Amino acid sequence: MSACNFNIPFSGSAEDILLKAKKSVESQSGTFNGDANAGNFELSIFGNAIIGSYTVSGQDMNVVIEEKPFLVPCSAIEGFLKKQLS
């Protein structure tokens, strides 16, 4: 299990982007906890956990994936999240 780290730039308020993130994670039966500054999330894909955290700085959300399925590349997770949050 490898860690990933990437930034997702956004426009608008941090609250708006986090609401989208929360809905996206919870739509996959995951959990999302946090506020406009920092938080964490966990969801399961094909029986494998994706566990991560985020911090918000200005108009950037920094995402750190602490645990993920070995065969899922970081680029796939980053692409999925960017698509969900745009």
C-alpha cells in the first residue's frame, strides 16, 4: 500500500468544494469528517480501503492518500477526485 500526495485547485469557497467531496465519498458508502481547514475520509472500492486526509490552503486542497489498493495508481485516484470535484 503506497501513499499519494496531490493538490486539487478549486474556485469558490472551501465549504462548497468540501460539500462536493463529502457527497462523493458518501455516495460510495464511505465516511468523510472535517471542516474547511482539514479532515479525513475512508471508502472501500472492490473490498479495498482508500484512506486519506486533506488540508485546505487558499484555493488548493492538498490530499494525502495514506492507504490504497496496490494495483490502483495514484494518478487514477487523483483523476477521479478532480472529476468529482469540478
